Amino acid sequence: MLDASAQIEQKGYLEEEIDPSLDLFEEIEKLKKIKNAIILAHYYQEPDIQDVADYIGDSLGLARKAQETQADMIVFAGVHFMAETAKILNPGKKVVLPDLKAGCSLSDSCPPPLFKHFKEQHPDHLVISYINCSAGIKALSDIICTSSNAQKIVESLPKEQKIIFAPDKNLGAYVNKQTGREMLLWNGACMVHEIFSYEKIIRLKERHPEALFIAHPECEDHVLAIADFIGSTTQLLKFTKDHSAQTFIVGTETGILHQMAKNAPEKTFIPAPPDNHCACNDCPHMKLNTLEKLYLCMKNEVPALTMDEDLRLAAKKPIDRMLELSAQLGIQ
Ligand code: 13P
Ligand code: SF4
């Protein structure tokens, strides 16, 4: 949740007009040097933001980068829970987010008071939470995971260990299937990955029999069932670069297509069709960030994340556990 002071701060700076003659790419480069700032961007950001970023990655890569950076200011071009993770790992650094309202439907589907009650009903269960959750949920978890490491983290635990998996029921069901476990799943989901139309993907595959359909594990089970490859955003990107196929139907947020096309300009990438009347499957939260807002947040250093120290320490423990486990398990 956003606190009142942060909302007021954000309102003030968003109203600032930008001189239209400014070259924002140049101005952002200047601000990086003056402020010793690093821009970390998720693959779902708009292409201009990806192009000015110092590091573009998936949630695991971004958390690692946030942990090791020497910059004084982290400019997080992503959504709130990602910037929050950077703040948890870097309490002494300024962490700014272009638009503080960039939330996440998946994170919102798991409110801490309800989850605490659920957890209390299963005291013998260990809690693994997907990183797409609030600091409050992280503080109630034993281990955090991302889509890059979820399966390996679950497999590293004894078979008889009872597990609650939150908040994404689709990723949880996918990991259950891959590992043969029966983790208890919280009933949360991502609005972007639940929107893909099975029927339209089948029809698209028929029109492009040479194309491979690749999907993120946040997609629903019946959509994953027709995928030729399933993986996190980084794994999908690597797959499209390394595989000899020339055409891919991409079942994740469209922002990733920018890096896919940059890595393999000769290949064709078709966004998987959603089950709605418009043709886009953009994340409305991720796309709240714009180059203009990125420039303003770097210049004015607001909105900046703040966090209660007890909450931060409790939320940090399961993230540290994930980072240690990922290093031990050799997860890229
Ligand atoms: P990854 O980039 O970790 O695969 O996560 C996808 C996502 O939905 C981020 O919001
Ligand atoms: Fe959240 Fe889904 Fe958007 Fe990722 S794509 S930020 S999980 S709503």
C-alpha cells in the first residue's frame, strides 16, 4: 500500500512540465553520472526505458543486481514490489520508482492479514512466496522464489516437507506438476498472464505451423499445456536467441519482444493473443512508467521508497535465503 506522504510527493512532481527541447536520453545519462545512479529495468518496460537502462533483467537478475550495486541511487523501472525488494536489500540507498502507482495485480491478490490467517491454519507448512508480493507477505514467508528458480528451490527441500506456495496459483500448479509435490496454493494470479486465449493461440499455431509457442509459467495450465517451451522472461529470451526456429508466438507481456528482436533481428516474434477485444497484452502497471516520469524521478529523487525497519528485516530473511540457495544451486 502507498502511504499518504508518498502520494502527495508523487502528485507534485508528476505535474512538473518538461522543456520539450530537452533530449531526455542525454539528460538521463547526465543525471546518472551526477547522482551516481543506476537504472534497473524489467523486460516489461517500454522500449525507450529498456534502452536507457544500465541493467535489464527478470526478477531474480534484478534482485541480484540490486544486492551488488555500488550506486548511491537505484532508479527502479519496474513495479512497486520490485523497487521494494531493492529497498529491502539496500536500506542506506535511495530507491526511486518513476510512478509509485505502478502496482501488481498478483501482489494485490494476496493481502498480508488474510495470508497470515491462512498460514496460521497450517502451522506445519513452510511458506515459499513468489517474489511478486508485498513486503508484508515476504515477512510472513520462509523462502522467496522467482520464476527462474521456483522449481529448483522446491526440489531442494525434503519430499516430505509440507509447503504453502503464494501468491501465484498458476506458477504453483506448474511447479507441483514438475516436481510431483502437492503444495498448498494461494488463490492469486496475474491479470496479464491469465488473459491469453487458448482457442486463439491454437488458431495462430495453425496459421504458423513453423512457429514455436513459448509461455511464462504465470499462464494458466491449459495454455501451458500447448507450449513448446515454458520459462521465466530471461529463460524465454535465451530460448528465442539459441533455438534454430525463426518464428515464436510469445505468451508473456509484450515488453519482452523488444529484447527478443534486438537479440535476434532476423527472427519473427508474434505476441500471443489475449481473450479480449483489443489486441494487446501489456501490463497496465508496468506501462505506467514512461521516459518522462523516469527523467523526473531521477531529477527530483521522488517518489522514493521508505520502509519500517522491523518489516524490512523480516522481509529480507527469505530473500537472502533465496539468493543463497540460488547461488548454491547454480541458478543463472
Ligand atoms: P520474471 O521476469 O521474473 O519472469 O517475472 C515476470 C513478471 O510477471 C514480473 O512482473
Ligand atoms: Fe504483476 Fe502480472 Fe504486471 Fe508482472 S505482469 S507486474 S505479475 S500484473
